[in-house]
Amino acid sequence: MHRLPKEREVDLDEVVVKATKLKFYMDGDTIVYDADAFNLAEGSMLDGLIKNLPGTTLTKDGQISVNGKKVDSMLLNGKDFFDSDRNLLLENLPAYMVKNVQVFERVPEDVKGTPKEKETEKALVMNVKLKKEYNGGWIANAEGGIGMP
């Protein structure tokens, strides 16, 4: 027969548990970056968010690469609004409005449904999804100045 050890009780003053959000995950063949998981300065725009995404680089001329592969198309909520002038979206969309950024490959629209579809290289697409409360509104940045001759 063995004697059981005495139970000890210890009172702790305070316990702090810290957790971090998951920054990105794979959803099938899509990389999904959670925008809220990144600590950005107040007033940051989309370009600041994209610069902080793991594996992503952004050049001054608006060229984006993910894991070394160039992003061919940029979408906003699945629509191709700003592909002709990507910098307009990057410099004017506040980061707090972004829910997540999705990166995936797709067949270009001009060869979709044709015999060339299987042999055509897939384009890398970045889709910026907005939070629900910002889906229906308008956003504008205005600057002004005045001077005396």
C-alpha cells in the first residue's frame, strides 16, 4: 500500500492568455489572407496590407508577386474594376474595409471554353473581398489647395 501525495493548492494573482489570429490558410487551391490578423498603422491603405502579406511583394509601380509568381489580375469582390490601373485601388482603398485577400489561379477569360484551355498557362489572380458593411457604399478621397500669387 502506498501513501497518496498531498494535494497542493497555489493561488495565482493573474493569468493572461494571448492568442493570435490565423494570418492565412488554404481553401482548396486558394490562399486566403485574413486582413484583420495583420497589425497595420491607422489610416493604412490596401498597399500597406499587401506589403505585409507573407510571401507577397509589391513594387512601386503596383506590380504584385505572390511566392515569386506575378499577379496577372486584381479583382474587387470578384469583379475586374481596377485591373487597368491597379494603383488606384492600392492607394485609395482603406485596409480596414478589407475582409480577406484571396490568391488563386484561373484560366484567362479569352481561352475559357476553347480547345486551348487545357494547354494555356493559368493566370494568378488576387481577389480583395470587402467586409459586409462596406459592400454597398462609395468611397472617395479628396484633396484641395489654394494659393496666393
